[in-house]
Amino acid sequence: MTDATAVQPSRTAMLAAVARGVHRLYDAPPRVFDDPHALALVGSDWQSLYAMVTGLLPENVVRQAIGLIVARSRYAEDHIADGLFTQYVIVGAGLDSFAWRRPDALRATRLFEVDQPATQEWKRERAASLALPNHESHVSVAADLEQATLAEALDRAGFDRAQPTLFSWLGVTIYLNTSAIEATLRTVAACASGSQIVMSYSPTDDFVDPIGQTLRNALGPVATAAGESYETLMTPDDTVDLVRRCGLVIDDHPTRDDLHDRYFRARSDGLTAPTSERLITARVPATT
Ligand SMILES: C[S@@+](CC[C@H](N)C(=O)[O-])C[C@H]1O[C@@H](n2cnc3c(N)ncnc32)[C@H](O)[C@@H]1O
């Protein structure tokens, strides 16, 4: 992370939204994840961003990059389907459009979107220019998680630690230092029992296959040029240890093959998830 992200909106957030958008635009239904607002939120730049990615990467790698983004978003939102949570915190929300896709959910769930101020400001302007409505349950929480903890940021925003909460934290840990990662997990662990976090992390290179490595190597310089350098890769074992040490219980830690079986098995369009990012679901245990 450099000063650039303090003043300009996140480029990696735009790239993730482009992936969700082109999945909707070009891939045959059924969609793994359906985001009708993604490309509109990015604006007309989406075409040059997509051209940049397709120019950098072979087709099979692009397909896995798109697969990664739609699988992780789907995985997170599958956890809200049963309506157990009264708060939903999206940490490093980027251009997530849950607020506009699921106004029904906002009737019973407060949504907190945490991100760098410049990204949030830009997103608010884009949403206003698209006439996307403001909902009173949709709260923006400006924070740099390397400067303030998630707990400090949420405390300022009216978050209630006693309420069952789902946290989603997708595509962010790679851009944070280990103290910020640990502080975020400890914030979650201090919430009401039954609260959950769905997070992704980027495994060290020895756990990444050649396609995942090509993706990581090609997008690293793009992220660095945008002031969003890779900071933290973690082995799966170290990640599991960290999550547990912070006081959480792991419910799910799917491999790439597991994700393929869940979301892509019936497809023949090359869409699958790469090995360059893993997902974990963990929960706050019941107090004894
Ligand atoms: C790759 S994007 C992912 C966005 C979104 N979660 C998604 O899946 O589309 C990474 C996001 O993390 C945010 N981020 C990175 N470092 C951060 C920090 N130190 N504090 C707060 N947000 C941060 C960026 O601004 C960006 O929105």
C-alpha cells in the first residue's frame, strides 16, 4: 500500500468489478454470480481495463481470473441467504453492489462497507451519477486498515458488536501487512457468537499452479503501478493457525477443486477458480 491509494480510487477494485461485469455480459447462464451494476459502476473505462487484462494474459488465465472473482463473491453471498445476520460488513468493499442488488436484504440487515476514503468517495459519485438509491441501512465506513483497526472504524459508524454479523473480506489480505490482518480477525472474534467471516487469502507461490502463477505475476506490476502492491502471502497452514489463534473456528476451507465442484462443474466455457487465492469461512464460537 502506498500513498497513491489515499488519493485515487482502487484500480484492483475496478478490475474485480470488470470481471463480474464481463461474466454477466459474455458468459452463458446460469451465472455463478449476477452483478448487473458492475460495469456501470466502473464506467466507460471498463473496456480499456478488460483489454489491458486480455492483452497481458492468455485466454485460459483470463477465464480463471474471472472464475476467481465470481466464485468468491458468490461464496460470500451464499452465507447471507439464510437470513441469520442482522449486520453485513464488507471489508475492502471496492465496487461491491450488494446494496443495490439486494434492497430486500437491507430491510433486516445493516450493511457496513469499509474501504479507503478515496475509493468510497469515487464509488459514491459513480452511484449518484447512475441514480442508484441511498438506503438508510447502507453505511460507508472510511478507513485505512493499516492506520486504524477495523474495530475502531466500526465503532465510529454505529456498528453493534452484540448483533450476529457476517463479515466478507475478499481480495484484500494480499494488500495488507500481517498486523492489519491479525487486527481485523481479532475484531471479528470479539463480535457476537455465531458471527462469521468469509475471507480470501493469497497462498505462497509453492501452493500456486502455473496458471495461478501467471495470473499473479502479470497483475502484480499492474497493482503496484496503482499503489496497491502485494504485501502478504500466507501458507494455508499459517493462515489456519492465525485464524484459530485469533479466536475463530474454521467451518470451511475449500480447495480449488472443491470450488470447481460447487460452482463450475456443469460449465464447459473454461470458467473455474485459480489456485492463487483461497477462501475460508470461520465463525465466532459460542461462549461457555
Ligand atoms: C482487489 S479489491 C477487492 C474489492 C472487493 N472486495 C471485490 O471483491 O470486488 C481490494 C480492495 O481492498 C481495499 N483496500 C486495500 N487496502 C486497504 C486498506 N489498507 N484499508 C482499507 N481498504 C483497503 C481497496 O481499496 C480495494 O477496494
